[in-house]
Amino acid sequence: MAGWLKALAYSAGGVAVAGLAALVALQERLVYVPVLPGLARSYPITPARLGLIYEDVWLRAADGVRLHSWFIRHSPSYRGPTILFFQENAGNIAHRLEFVRLMMQRLQCNVFMLSYRGYGESDGYPSQKGITYDAQAALDHLAQRNDIDTTRIVIFGRSLGGAVGAVLAKNNPDKVATLILENTFTSILDMAGIMLPFLRWFIGGSSSKGPKLLNCVVRSPWNTLDIVGEIC
């Protein structure tokens, strides 16, 4: 019995060490996917291809990273609500243009599409801290424009974008009229436990069981559920 318990302890320790090494070395590659397999990083189309009125907007994040975005107008002089759109993980903003076109038609809104750092034409490499800077730069830009209704800025985030949007809304309650989340995960910690079942005992969110020894090394936890709780 003692030998069996010892072997079990060694096995558990080995899993923890292997998991720790993988998380430290590869976690950004697991969390962020700027380029879809088989596709180029560059934009396959621009809003003009869909007949949309737009402008290229270049921003600087607080840490100096250069960011690209599109401001797409519903019509030339339209001052209705503006949606700050944060995309899901894989690919770039061009892959979401058809959805945005339909959203603009049905909701009668402008849309501002931000390329996270490391995505599309934006510089840098993605991380939670960095993308939080990126989102803030986009919102600050919109809040300073004089050609939109700045009291009607709506954040819309899909999946990863919802996590980004939730943090931004929490930090800027005076600038955001509404927050909309679609298919957003509760946290990366929870997702890691689901996607990597062998790590479930060592990593997870506030509702998970186990010692969660690896949580401390996760650089992009994106604790959306906790953030939304603070907003509400």
C-alpha cells in the first residue's frame, strides 16, 4: 500500500510539473490565435468590399504599441449609437465584417473594430495586460470624437472579446452605456480545466475543486465571471 501511494504521489507530482512547464512556455499560444491555420495574418478584405463607409484609425496603447482599427459608419452624418466591437479569438477583424454589416443594418449603429496587438495590422504580441491597454485606447478614442454620440457607446464582445469588454466596462462606468457579451467564457482558468482535463485538479476558477496550484502562473486568467459580478 505504501509503495502504491508513493507511486501515486510521484505521478501527481509529475503531472503538476509537466503542466507547469507547458503553461509557462506555451500559454499565450494556447490562449491567443491571431492567425487561423492555413490563412495569412493580413486582412483578406476591407469594409469597402462590402460597400461600407469606413476610415482606418491608428492608435497608440498606453505602453506605446501601435494598433490598427476600423471605424465603420452607418451613414456619412449618422450620430446614433456606436458599438465598440471586440472579436473572438482566432483570426482578425476582417473575418467578422459580414457579421458587422448585418449588425449595422439591423441595429442602425456605427461600429468600431479594434485589432488586438499581434492581430491583423497591429504591432506587438498579445497578453491580457496588453490587450487591456488596447481596449482602453479604443474607448478613449471614441470618447474624444466629436462626430458621434459619446453617451451611446456600447461594448459588444464575443468569446475572448467579451472578457476584454467586461474589464473595459468595469474600468470605465462613466464612458460605457451598455455591455453585451456573447458566448464568453467564465475564465481562462475554468477553460484550462475543461480543455486539459489532466490539469483540472491543479487549475481552475473560484468554483473548481482541488488545490489549484498552477493558477499562480497563468498570465491571462480573464476572470470574466468575477468581473461581471463587480459590474452588476
